[in-house]
Amino acid sequence: MAVNPTMGLYYMKKIALILVVLASGLLFSCKKNDVKVTIEVNPEELVFTSEQGAKTVEVTCNSNWEARIVASTWAALEMDGTTLIVSVLSNPGPGAREATLNVSSGDVTKSVKITQQAAE
């Protein structure tokens, strides 16, 4: 029985094509399990009198998160597990002041409005 060398090459090409199709199928089917990040803060707003003081915010999130206060030199943030402690200095000025506490995980951010009343 004579062996046709072109038939062997034909079958090798078919097998290579099947392997490429299978490998590409595995690559595209094994994508990362995307979990939708959810963040909840309670309360969503903090209102302080003009006096120095502190209040807490509870955070619930299904992923790693970070928190920071934006645009404030008079408010400070401490973290104790899932509890955020927001402290404010007294407000000696005639106007109320505002800042924002942002809790972020990836591209998801939940904001808490911080308001401090003016001195009387």
C-alpha cells in the first residue's frame, strides 16, 4: 500500500485548524466573572452645628473600598472597620460650609454630603 504524503499534510492541517478553533473558544469563554459592585452608606448626609463634633457613617460594600473627604480642611476622617467617623472643627465663620465624603470601589462611588452650620 502506497502512502500519499499530501494526505498526511492534509490531515495535519485539519487537526491544527481544529486545535486553533478549540483554543480560541477556551480563551473567549474563560472571561473574568464580573461582579457588580454595590455600595451603601448610612446616612447619606451629615449635618453638624457650628460646634466641633463627630458623627458616624456605616458602609456596606461587596468589594474592597476606600473613603476620603474631598475639598475640606475642616473635616477629618477615621476608619474603624465598616464605620467611618467624620470629625469637624468648629465653624467660627458667618456662613455654612460643605464638603463631600466619597466611598469608592473601582469605578463605583457613593457620596455623603457634609454640612456644617454657620456660627451664630
